[in-house]
Amino acid sequence: MKQNIYDNPTFFEGYMKLRDSKMTYNDFLEQPAMKDALPDLKGKRVMDLGCGTGGLSKYCIEMGASAVVGVDISEKMISRALVENNDENIKYVCSPIEDLSYPIEPFDLIVSSLAIHYIEDYESLIRKLHTLLNPNGILIYSIEHPVVTARKDMRNWWKNENGERLHWALDHYREEGKREQHWYVDGVIKYHRTLQTLVNGLIGHGFMLERMLEPLSTKEGLNLMPDLKNEERRPSFLIIKSRKTD
């Protein structure tokens, strides 16, 4: 299933208001950790899968990448990327990730920020990304952590009568597959996978695991968004860095 929820006007409006606030888990958790995991980018060719409005694509150019191809299924996202993060060394492509074809010149690095949990067929995706990379090329992706996506209704905090969070409920962990939730609109679909599926899917298709991160908030984030202290109780995101070995 190729879901394009970001072109839904209601979803897009709500999502962009959130991101434009600069007061998000992306700002203080996921993006700082993703950037920390990046290798030296000087002279590197980079593909940014699920590039959204192009913030990470532009950052890669600023860090010395020679060229970036940003790919996103959403026309609204690509249009905004061309306004906010345009650069002569960035090419934005409006396409489902699943429809990517082999490039004339492969990439040194593929990054993907919070997009792969929208993809139904993980094994096919990893096989394809292997073909898109140079020898020793690096793949870094972030997803919602499996402890977040596991429970089928994706409502995990148990609270007392005063609304205080008591504990995080983990259930249905082994039952991989589709999860559906309300996020600005009904019917937002993500796919839950276990850690062993994520890691073994890489190892089985020619990648070597290099690093895994479960990000904690920056100090600034804790000051501005005190609820981020709950990341000590359970992680929101998982970042996996791997290298092509064959």
C-alpha cells in the first residue's frame, strides 16, 4: 500500500503547524540523533528518502555533500521543499519510495527520517536500497520505536484518575503488520515490526549493523518541553545505521 496521507489537506495543515512551531519531538529527539549518526559528508552523494520539506537534504549539503536527491510521495511536501530548502545541488523527486529505480550513479549514503514505518514490504525495500548504494555505502534510517507501534490501538500510557502517567503498556509485540491510528485524520497507517525483523532484514540483504540509537532529548528540549523526560521511561524513536558489505 502506497499511502500519501501528507497530501490530505486537513492532515497537511495540522502537520505543518506542528512542524513550524519548532516545538516537536523531531526537533529535540529524532533530528539531533540522526545528524549525530551521519558520517563525514564531504563530497558524498546522498539520497534522502521521505525527504518531506527538505530540511535534512539541505543540512547534508551544508555539511559538504556534493549532491542530494530528495524523494517524497507528497506533492505538497516537495512543493514546500522547493521553496524552503532549494539548492542547485539538491534534486527533489515526487515519487513513492517503493517505485525508486536504479540510478545512473549510485549513492554513498541513504538517509530516511521517519518514513520506513509507512512502507508495507520492508524486505523488498531493503533489497532495493542495497542496489542504490556504492560498495561500503551507508544506510541510516529512523522509525517510530517498536515499543510505540506494537500495541494495536497505539494508546499506550496508562494514567490515574488525575491524568498522571503511571506506566507504558506493551502488547501485541510479536504480531507484526498494519497499525491504524487517528493523527489529524482517521486512517493513518503504519507498520509494526520487531527488532529482530528490522535487524535481520538488513543482515540478510547485505548490510552490516554499525549502530543503534534510542534518542534522549537535548537539554534545550527538556527545558522547553518537560514531557520529554518520559523518554527515560520508553523511547519514541529507533535509529539504525548500517553499511553495505557486498
